[in-house]
Amino acid sequence: MTRKTSAKILQQQQDSDVEANYCHIVQVLTDWIMTTVMVIIGGRGLAKSTVVQAIRSYECVYEMPGGAFAFVGNTYANLTDNVMPAVQKGWQMLGWTEGIDYIKGRRPPEAWRRRCSVIVDDYRNAYTFPNGCVIFMGSLDNPSLLAGKSVIHLFLDEAKYDKEQKVNRAFPILRGDAVTYGHSVLFLGITITTDMPDITEGEYDWFFRYAAQMNPERIEQIAMVASQRNETLIKLERARRKPTPSPAAIERLEKRVAHYDYALHKMRKGETFFFNASSLVNIQILTVDYIKRLLNGTLEMHEAMKSVFGMRPGLKRDLRFYSLWGEQHKYYDGTEDGQPATSCGQLRHLHARRPLEGGMDFGNMLSLVVAQMDGADLIRIHRNFYELPPHTCRQLADQFLLFFSTHECKVLHLYYDRAGNNYYKQQKDLASEIKNAIEKDADGHRTGWSVVLESRKQGILRQNAEYNFMQMLMEGHPALPRLLVDAVDCKEMVSSIELARAEITYVGDAKVVRKVKKSEKLEARKLPMLSTNFSDAFKYLLMRKDWIQAIRRNVAGSGASEGAVDAWLDGRDT
């Protein structure tokens, strides 16, 4: 911790030839920022338990004597075998010795017990400290270990293994005496560490909800003030160690440190720090050879991307429904600055005087992708829009109208799920609803847009047919246009495509590839990035009659069997 170690390092440099080893940036940020809630996603070798969890728990014990805290894990075995030994190693590095500065798993001396703010009868799953603090260990698979507890700070390590519903049931134990402990920045706080989760492999990402709670400007201000405080501490130590120290200079510097402490306390309290770091942060300790060994056979690239480089992984290529999708289908320069566009005028590749084309899925989430032909042999998908329940086509149309308000050619050719034609004769079909919502605003006034519904007589587009069509499209079939997608303005659609999982079955001897649709039953807030809804809108946009016919003509012209192609294009079993 910088405020306790800076002077010590300086003293070592001045008193002897001892080399000062500086900590990596995540350790510095952990100490400097020290907000109420801290979430660190870090790659392998980042010492998340040894550094982040150890420092934060160390601070809790010193700042809130007599307080009760809890380390929570997915299983008790994981806590005792993996998490807590690493935390204890961190405590040892901070100067604590087991048996002197804390006791594990047994009844402490009576003087320690009298200082504790809660009554503890069973110490088998607890750490106790001389100032009365107690840290409980609890597992999410055995709620009885935490039943009835009241703690003032929660620690969760390896959080990607913790199921969200179980974590939410554990959070109510986070309560306490605000009169006694409300002064501390860490009061009723949470510390979460983990490496990057892979939801396609049964891991959990519920802690990403804290990213939206972070105020980046405030975090930057905290870091700047903490840096100035650290510089002042160094000056103070130098002033104290002069042959003839100046009491006035020392007093002035001490007042400045106190001023920074007061400011930092106000700035940190109630704030959230969310940070994602790769293993490269600790490269000086891990060494380049360690990373090379991981990449040269120890880990496959999919695993390395998430557990070393801290990147959210897509589905492994051999499990993907869109197995030929790749970087060659994306572009990142849709706007001048590479940031998401706020209006169509910022899209560099959009032609204002040409009509637009859209693909729409009327599933649990309303999903719309908007594209445009760029010449005769290239289709660009420029933007995606969505609305979550209970919102309707009206809200989706308003998004579209606002974004494309300056587009000159106000014609949209819309391809959609055939379910959008249901109740057409009763004039209650969803296709007509989105058409009317775009052509007329909420007050019933004409918008100038004309929507051409291209799927009025659309047949069923079976998943095996989609798989085969997309294979031909993405490998560059001569009868089909090239595909390019704005990866910045269509991030939800790209995620949907990359996470769509394939399921292989057999009808007789024929192999049938289907898209796994379970993700469409996720809770609403997860649908945009994780469900297959957007990939279906993508399908409806591209699997249009003209391009299916173009493949037929190409096959017929090549002299190959047209019957086999008709079979999968029409969705018939072979």
C-alpha cells in the first residue's frame, strides 16, 4: 500500500544498497483508488488474490476494528484450497504473521473476542484478529455457512464461477452499524476479482453490471490526487531525513498530506472502480518467456485470449454455427474517429441517395439490422437497433427515424421473419406495424419514409438451409455479394453471430446443422449481446429470394446437380 510503503522503500534506498522492487500498475491502482466497490478482471499471474484481495482485506481490518467481513466462493473447497492461501501469502508480504497478527479456524483469546462487534460461536470457518475483527468464509453452495451473518464488506475471488442467483442471495448479509463504521470508505463495500469469464463454457459474467456504475472521470481524479499525495509523502520523508530537518517544512508537508487524505476520502466513498487488465501488466515478474510458453502449446488461442490477454472470448470456431465468419467480414472505420455513430451522417460508407435494406426479427427482442448495397457486388451492414420488452415497434421505429433523419433516399426494403405476417388478414401483423411506425410518427404525421415489405410470401428458412447458405456467402460464392459489417455500430449483431452455437444431428445418413436457440430465453438485459435474435435478423436480410435463385442459376450453369441444392435451399430433408 503506497501510503505505508513509499517511505519504507525510500528508507531502504538511503540506508543501504537494497534494491527497490516496484509493484505493477494494478497494485498501484488498487492502493491509490481504493473505492467502496472494486471489480478487477485480470489475466493469469496478476496476483489478484495476493495483491488486490489481500490489500483490501488488510485495509478493512485496520480501518474498521471489531468489524465482521466475509470471503465468499462458489464452493468451500475452492476457498480453503485456492483463494485463502493466496490471500494469506499477500498478508505475509504486508507483514502479518499467522498466530500473531491473526488466527485461523480456532477460538481466539478472550481479549480479541471482547473487541468484536458481533457474537461468534463457531470459529472453524473464520479468521480472527487482535483488534476484534473477524473474517468469515462462506460458500454459495452451502448457504448455512453465511446464514444469519451480518458483515460490512464482502470479498469474492474467482467470481466467474459464482452463479448470479446465488450471489444475489448472499448480498443481504452486507449490512452493518453505520454509526460505528460509516466513516470508512470500505463500509458496505464489495471487492470482486476474477479472470475473464467464458459464458459459452458455463461461466458467469454478472459482475460486468458494475462497469456501468463506474464514473471514469471521478476515477481519473482520484488517481491524480493519490499520485500527488504519494509525491508529497516522498518529499515529507526526505525532509525528515535531512541532517538538520526543518520543523516548519515538515509541518507544511504533513498538512498537505492531511489535506489530500480528506479529499480522497470524500472522492472515494460510494464510488465503483471496474478494471480489466491482461497478464502483460505483470510482464516484468512473469517474463516474456512465460507468455511465450503459454502461447506455444500450453494454451490454445481461445483460452489465451481470455485468461492471458483479458479479452472476452467468442465461441470456439469449431462450435460455431457461422463457422466461416471472421475478421475479413468486419470493418472498423465506419466513422472518422472509429467511435459509434450518433446519426447516419457520420457513416463514411453510407450513400445518402440510395435506398436502405433491413433485416428484422420479431422474437423476444425486436432486432433490426440496416444495410445498403455498395456497388453491385458488396453489401455493407451499417447499423443495428433493438428494443427489449415491453417496448414495441413504435420505440424501435423512433430509433431508426432519429438516426436516419438526414438520409435523403427514404426507402427501406425490409426482409423479416415470416411470423411477422401472422394476422395479416386481420391487419394486426407485426410487419405492418413496423412499416406503419416508420412511415408515420407517434402523432400520425407522415415521415417521408416508404417501407417495402419484401417477405410477404416468405417460406420457412430452416436452420440447415441457413447454415449452408452462410457457408457459401462467407467463403465468397461468385453468385453472392461480398459481406462487410461495421463492427463498431453493429457490435450486438457481431456478438450474436460469434456466439451462435451449432448443433449437429442426423436424419438417416444426412447431416443436419441447426442453430442452438436457448440463449433467446435469457433475461431481457442479456439478449442484445448474448442471444441469437440478432443473428436471425442477419439471416432474414441475406437469405432473400433473388440470391437463393442466383445460387440455383450458378449451380445449373456449372452442370452440377440442381436437386441437391434445391433440397437445402428449400429446407427439405434429403
